[in-house]
Amino acid sequence: MKPIITASELVSESAGARPPVLLDVRWQLGGPPGLPAYEAGHIPGAVFVDLDAELAGPPGSGGRHPLPDLATFGAAMRRAGVSADTPVVVYDDWLGWGAARAWWLLRWTGHARVRVLDGGLGAWTAAGHGLSKETPIPEPGDFAPEPGAVGLLDADGAAELARSGLLLDARAAERYRGDVEPIDPVGGHIPGAVSAPTTENVDAEGRFLSAEALAARFSKLGAGEGDGGSEAVGVYCGSGVSGAHEVLALTIAGIPAALYAGSWSEWSNDPTRPVATGPNP
């Protein structure tokens, strides 16, 4: 199953014998809560999922968006109608980051049939499809999270991968260089990491580049088996949200990658961790 789905494909599947469960993950970095936007209009049948409350734990030493309590996450997925064998489609209305976080968490906890709506809500409405204000109450699902199905890094693992493999920094290039740091206490990056902004994985409409274009991009950054490329790839960002979007882009390109969920918000709050600045080596 491809990790992304188009709006036309979603329409077709939603009319089929087994329509996918739809999850609306409206979230913006520093932005307003997503629930009012969901209530104002969403893809018919979609259930709202709160990223801060259900897809992340409380901010702290583990970062701004540490991994959620599995009981909380599992309950949220079952409330939305997710079962172990039901197809799931996730979307948002801002960069695809929130949707990718839900996609990654479901994959990490063992759900193999989850996809992200390419282009998000904008692609849906641009194709002429309508929205609904009705809040569905789906039949509860039976999904039970079992973590470990895809790669996860802690701080030590990220540091080691930066030395022995390829660790990609999905934040904006100016934050990687340490020119600015609007959120975390220290600017810069994990020593040995390579700058790879998430925004360069999509076109102007927020749709992912082709698998071939993404593979070429990541190959130039050092991923892949040929020409000295690294087979071991990891990603981090500010707090493990946009990094999930980069893992999704790598998956489209056919490159497995692990996520450092604590990301820079965890790393930079530990004064014992080294910090590098400047452009890619």
C-alpha cells in the first residue's frame, strides 16, 4: 500500500465496500487549536484527533511533543473507529505535518494500512469536493498499539547515527545553521547531521514530489545503497512532527528511515549534548 492517497482515490475508496476511517489532524506550529476549524467544515465522515492531547505526551524533558501514552493514543484511535485491519486516511490543512505525525504513530504501533491525503484538505476542496459540519460517531474500533514496527531513535541513537549513517535535520536551514532559533533555547544542530528541510519535499500546493524526484533528492544528501550512500537513515526536526513528514517522504522514495521523536526540543534542553552550527559540511 502506498503511503499517500489522492483526493480522487479517496472519493473512489470511500464509495467502496470498505471505506477508510478518516482522521482530521488540524494542527499548526504556534497556531490556533484545530477543533474549531474542524467544526467549521471537514471531509464528510472524518473524526477530529487532537495532536497535542492524543498524539503527544505533555511537554517536558522529552521534548515539546514526546511520544504519547500508548493507552491514550490507543483510546483515541478506537474512538475514531480504527481497527487493526481497517484502512485509515489522515489529513490536515497545514503543510501535512500533523497528518504525518498520526501516520507515523500508527505505523510505529503496528498499523500497516494507513495513508496521508496528498495535499491535505486543500487538495480535497480544490478538486471540488464538499465539506461537512456533522460530527460523526463511528462504531468503536479494536486497534491495540504495539510499538516497534518502524524505527525509533533516542538521543544517543541519533548521535550515533549522525556519526555512522545519515541523520537528516528536517527543520528550516536557518535553524539548522543556528542563524535563528525562535522556539528552543539553543540554535544549531546535532553534530554530523545534514540539513534537509521538509518544505523541499513538496510542491507549491503541498503535494509530495514524485518518488523519483524524492529519491534523487535524498541520494544527493547521502541516502541509499549506491555511490557511498548510507543504508541507515534517521530524521529529526524541532519536536518530532515535521520529522514524521520527512520520514513519509523517504518512504515514498523507497528509503526506510527512523525518527528521533524527541528531536531538537529534547536535544537542546540537555546542556551536556554538543551543538554544531553553520551550513552542511
